[in-house]
Amino acid sequence: MSTRMRFTIWRPLATAAITLLVAAFLTPAAAHGAPRESRPVYSYENAVREAVWVDTGLDGDSDGRTDRVAVDIVRPREPAAQGRKVPVIMDASPYYSCCGRGNESQRKTYDAAGDVVRMPLFYDNYFVPRGYAFVGVDLAGTNRSDGCVDVGGRSDIQSAKAVVDWLNGRATAYTTRTGTTTAEAGWTNGRTGMIGKSWDGTIANGVAATGVKGLKTIVPIAAISSWYDYYFAQGAPLYDSGPDWLSDYVDSPEARAKCAAVQQKLVDEAPRTGDLTSLWTERDYVGDARKVKASVFLIHGLQDLNVRTKHLGQWWDALAKNGVERKIWLSQTGHVDPFDFRRADWVDTLHRWFDHELLGYDNGVDREPMADIERHPDQWVTSAVWPPHGTRTATLRPSTGAEPGVGALGLRRGTGTASFTDDPRLSETEWAAQLDTPTPDKAGFVTGALTRDLRLSGSSQVTVTATPTTATAHLTAVLVDVGPDTIRDYAASGEGISTLTDRTCWGASTTGDSACFRETGARTADVGQTVVSRGWADLGTYADPGQGVPLTPGRAYTLTLDLAATDHVVPAGHRLALIVAGTDRDLIDPPADTPTLTLDLSRTSARVPLVGGADAFARATSKAAAATPDGRSLDGVRTPHPTYRIP
């Protein structure tokens, strides 16, 4: 059967008798040998659709009773009649009513009895006929749930954890929001997998970090691992608002009327100074990675400027340190779901992942390469592990060049200084475009043309020793691949994809819930340079990353910036560049002052994870021809859209 045929609409069989007959031959109990794939043998049209309200044990809205969160369920009817229990795929979200999910912004819809008619996305359409239940949870304070949104805090996480507990017989649910009739989850074996993009995936990370029993796997897509790092980069504000704005954005009308105290806490304990407070510590899941028992299939766009790839890098490294089973996909896109950049392969891989993790099928997905990486639009490679074997940190050092502001990048320690003046009107794209031209707004350092490919894989750090002229200063460091390429246009609307008119179908449909979605294609740009990794910091956090202090003009400060994780090959003939500058327009907010900063090049360096380490860099640059600046602009993507405030 062709790949495309596997994912067309499955139409319910004509009668329940035929359905049960087919199921008898395809279920694990009756199959000859161990099954390798769940098949669409159950009726989606006749699936059970119901709602329960799970008691979280919290009273976030302070109304004198514990909060109940709404749980909408779609599950196959036939297994219960056969005395069989099913696993659960769950997406806990704040967006089911306010904003919608997926590329087509789908919202939940309900019938007159209050049972879900349309569940957003394809998960229920595809997996319910294959013997899974799908559960859509309204986070506390959203849609039909009680409580308050606290943006990744205890209320958010407990909203979803309580549901996992209920599915495993450890919590109480009710058939209505205010009634006393309880509901049991006798139809499930409790084995749960959580999935979701952005805030939804963030909740999956947070619940996994509690170590809750019954959660077997999570699939976080473009997800946050620490909420502090969503709003700040080492003290430098990334947005002109805080979590209170986001909470208000998704709160239900009932929550807005009751949650003023929670809103005020999100203001008071999240100061725009960027200081690390207990509010942020509570919302740091990386620190609890040791508790994670679930496997993790992580997906992220390497050019995601909403949930930046620092989130994936630090989460991945923490999971690796604690021996968590993991798999990863890295695309060239921005903040985009894999359903919209690699649809057929995504559905197939996700299907096999859930079959393995939730049904226990030995289908080999756990023995496949750990990482899939998009090298060029729609062109993918794999790595057996990620970062790949042989990846070692190389310390690259900037040095002065023939012209001020146009320096070199190599392995030998440099001497002298380089200066620039913060210009908040300019961005990383514009700095990189003028890499070969002296400009007052940046310090650039570049290798000669490489004689061999050079692969960066993982998270870099840039250490600078800088002397400011003012009491406040922000810093940006970026790594740039200098050379012609065709890439996904992550700075355009769609962030690397275009939405087309044709639809394809991925599961079974009903009148109220279609499994057919608009196709997408890669939106590309021809460029002369590509920013591949970036990081920001407030120089005032030089001594304590959690507490910024005023600077003394004329004094030198040493600070290390954490750059976002990447996996990128700089091909032979291209150059690798490091740029250090001030405010990265639309990606961080400017400081109160307009400083000039002078770098001590002997105390400035970049620690870059390279396949082959420093030896690979030496081989790639040993016969590199130095570029002769000619004043031409190196075209990149347009300046990225203003910063997002909605994960």
C-alpha cells in the first residue's frame, strides 16, 4: 500500500458486526505473532464522545471550592464491549476556545448535550479508529474549566497532571462542572502520551517533570523548557510585556472576573528588570529533568524566534544527562508544527512512536536514528545520536583584521580591541549583510573560505570582556554561515511554509469533524548569508545571571552568553562568522542607555560544538583564502517579524 493511500480517509465499516470481526483478527489478542502496527478497525463515527471535570485539588480562583478542569474525550466504543482497555493520547491546551489550534486555528465545538463534536487537529480522527482514546484538556482558567491561568506554574501543570492521575485511578472526576456524580475511567489502561505544540507542548514538559506515574511518553513540539527563558535572555527582556498579558489573553470570562490576585502575582513576581525570582524557578522544568520517566520525542524549528532553540538545547541536554529515552526532529522552519512541513512522514513516525510507547509494539522505531535534521528545504538527513559522535567543543577566537570592525576568526588568541555602538534600529540580519564592511554598530569576525564542510551541532557559548560607556548595556552574539544558499524563509509569514488550497485527509471524518487539512509547501528564500545561532544578555548580569546590577562606565566586565542550539553544516567555500553587537532589533528590548562597548579580543572567544572539534576546524581553515571585503551587501532573510508574545 502506498504511503499516501495509508493516510486517506478511513470510512467506518457498514455494521458493528463487521467491525468486531475485523478487530478480532487485528487486535493483539488474536493476531498471529506480535503486532507491529495498529490498524483503523474501529468506528470513528460511532465513537464515544463525553466530557468529565477532573478535580485538581487546587482553588486557584479562591471561590471556596477546588477547581475542576474540563476533559473532552473521544474514544472507540468497541473495545469496552470486548472487555479491552485502551491507551490515551492527550493534548492539554489553553487555546481550545480563545485562539484555536493548528495551521487552520481550529476550536472545539460541542453538541446540545455539551459533548465535543469537533476536536482540533487530526489526532482523534487518526488514532481513535486505531484503538486509542484522545483527550483534550482545557487548562485551568480556560474554556469550560475552573481556576486561573498561571502561565506554566502550579495551576497549569496540575490541570494536566490531575487528568493523568484520574486516568490511572488516583483522582476524582465528575460528570458535570458543579455536580456530585463521579465518573470513572474504567475504559483506559492508564498508559498516557502527551502531545502538543508551543504552550501545549510546554505543559507536556512540565507534567513529565513531575514524574507522574502513567505518563509513558511526551511529544513536545516547539515547547518551552523554562518560562524565564521565554521572557528573558540572561536579564535582557525579550518582550515588552510579561506573563500577566499572556494569562489575560487566554483567560475565560469567568476567570477574568475571579483571577485578579493571580494576575497581580504575575506582575509583582516577574519584574521587567529580568531578575530571577521564585516565580521563574517554579516554572523551570529543566531543573526537574531528573524526575522524568516518560520517553521524549522532541520537535523544534532551528529558526524558531518565538520559542527559541535554547529551550530545546537545555532540555535535551538535561534529559540526556538523566538517561531519558529520546528522539528529535530539527527543521529549518520557525514556529511550525511538523504536520505542516513534513506531513506524511510525520504522521507515519508519530503513529509508530505511539504504537511502540503506548501499545508496546516492537516496530523498530526505537532502533532508528535518534535525529532527523532538515539540511535544505524538504531534504532531510539522520544522525544515529544527537549531537553526533565525535562532536567536541572548539574554542574559536576573534582577532583584528585589515579594517576596523572586519576581523578574523581562528584558533589562536587575538590581541587588540574592537568597538561598536548599540543601534536599536538594526538587527542581526542587517549586521550580517554588512559583515565585510566596517560599520559602527557591530564587531564582525570571519574565517576565510572553508576547504571542507564544517558541522555545528549543539549549543555554543560566547565569552566577551567588554567595557561599556554607560550604566546599562545589552549584548548580542550570532554565528553566521556566509555564502549562497536556498533556505526556508523563516522570517516571512508562515515561518517557512505556504498554505495551499488542496486538502489531504488523515483519518476518519464525521459531519462535524473533518480529517482533511489544507496542504502546505516550503516557502524559500535565496540568501547570501544565514544566521544559524544567536544569544543575548544584559551585561549587568556578569556576576550573577539571576540579578542585574548597574555598570560602571569605563570598567571591563566578562560575561558568557548562551547561544541557541543548532545543527548546521557550513559547506566548503562558505565562511563562518561571529558577530558581537548590542540590541538585536525586535528580538530583545534595548537598554536604558545607548552604550559604546569595547571588546578585549584577548579575552573574547566562542566555544562552538563541532563534529571533529578543533581538529576539524583546523583542517577546514588551514588553506582557507581570506576574503577581500568589496562592500557588497550579503542578502539574508528580511528582518524577522516583531517578537511574538504567544507561545
